[in-house]
Amino acid sequence: MKGVIEVTELWGDGIGPELRCAVHALAGLLPVELRFAPVDLSLANRRRRGEALYDEAEQSLRETRLALKYPTVT
């Protein structure tokens, strides 16, 4: 197996958890290793953490340079 691909995973609301499970199941079948760095962007967490959460998400995106974003309540 060649290297590891790191992916920022921006969690959300609604069907997000089901999508995340499907993505992880599919990722497990790939001939590469995907390592997910989760960031909880659910509405509740955005309200709770505010600007610090966006800083965390931005930092993770800068580090991995690759992301998956699940649906969020706007």
C-alpha cells in the first residue's frame, strides 16, 4: 500500500452521519489509506464554539489540502 492520504472531514447535520458511514465504508475498500481529520461543523457546535471552530477548520484544511464536507444547517 502506498502512502496515506489525509482528508479533513467537515461534519454536519441531518444525513451527515449516514453519509460519513458510507464514505468510510467505501474508503476502506480503496487501494490507498485515507486518514480522516474530523471537524464538527454541526449547528450546535458552531453556536457553542464560534470563531474558534472556524479557525480549527481552516487549520485542518491548510494541513491536509483536501476535504469532504457533509450537509450543514445554515
